[in-house]
Amino acid sequence: MTIWHAERGTGEPVVLLHSSAADSGMWDAQWDALAARFRVIKVDFRGYGRTPFQADGPYSDAGDVAEVLAGLGVGRAAVVASSGAGRAALELAADGLADRLVLLNPISTLEPTADVRAYWTEEGRLLELGDTQGAAELNARTLLGPEASEAAWERLVGMQRHAFEVQLAADPEPEQIERELPPVDVPALVVAGAHDLPYFVASARHLAGELPRARLVELEWAGHLPSLERPEEVNALLLDYL
């Protein structure tokens, strides 16, 4: 199974892991800025972008990324992860493959609250009807903050709709595994957006409190996907931290 990936630049390696609402294209506006100073690597997880939704057995996103890094000769890297990809970033750190983390609006172990349950329920209802466009638009409406441009909206809808179509067509559907994580003790920047769903804001705060070397930054202008909303500000944030 080949995981699509790309790299650019030289220097210390930085890995970009996309949200489950997008694919590696969500980092397009960060690509050149980061590649001017770092060796930047991005991947499409299984079922997203240019990677098919297939597996010979149970798999994990972190395991796939670890194989990509091994193939590129990368031992340790800084990892920038959006939303649910924060889980893979933490697994990589637990395995000694990530030496710094940037977690943008990450999901934590907090129990889902009413706001996010309502969102996931409506998404599931639309997908059950086969309305991938409607489900993708729901995600854009819910996840993008007020600063997002029309181009960002259209880009996100396109990435999410494609992922839904690929994943719904999979037969059989691959099984993804999660494992218990040992304590993770690497420097981490945890970012929350004030316009995100309350559950995701609480998750970012909770995770920042759980990680011993974390710093929390709350962006008053941001929704769930700040890299698509104000890309230049996110570029500056990443370059300053990394």
C-alpha cells in the first residue's frame, strides 16, 4: 500500500498532517513558506486526496506516516497536525519519531458534548442519504471561521466531498486501530480557535493541560481550520514556533 506524499526544501524535517475534513491540500498556503526554511513533508491519509482507501489488514495513520518517514530516511521530525490528525502526531511522539508538535484545534479524550454530537449526527444523516455535497457543505459551514474566503470554502468542500466519495465506495472498509498512548513529553504548541465548536475549544485546552511541555494559543479570529482562514498568520505562527 503506497501512501501518497510529497516533500520540498532542505533543513530540519517538518511533517504536515491534515484534518479528516480535508487532505494534504489544506497546507497549500503553508507549503512554500515552510519549504524556504525546512524540509517539508506532507501526506494524504488513506481515503483522502491521492491515497486510496485500502488495507490488507488493520492499520493506523501514525503507522503509515512512520513508514513514509522511514522510506525518506527521516528519524525524527517536527509534526504539525490539524484536528483529528493530532492523534497520529501524539502516537508519533510516543514512538520517538516527533520531537516537537503543533496541534491545531486537536481532538482530545474528552467525552463528546451536545454541540459536536449534533454536528456528527447531521453529517451521518446526510451521508446515509448519499448526499456527499450536503455533508461537505455542512462541514465547511461548521468548521470554517468567519475569516475564511469563498475560495477556502470551495476548496474545503471539494476536499471533503472527494474523501466522502472514496470512503463510501470502499468495500470492504479498512479497519483503523487506535492504541493506548504512553505519556508524551515533547514541546507542543496547542492552538484553539474562538469560533470553533465549544467541544473542540475545550479539547484543545484539555490537551494543553495534559501535555507537560505544551503552550496554548487561542486565536480570537479562528474557527477549526485556521490554516485555510488566515494562512499568512498561521505561516508566521508556525515559522516562529518551529
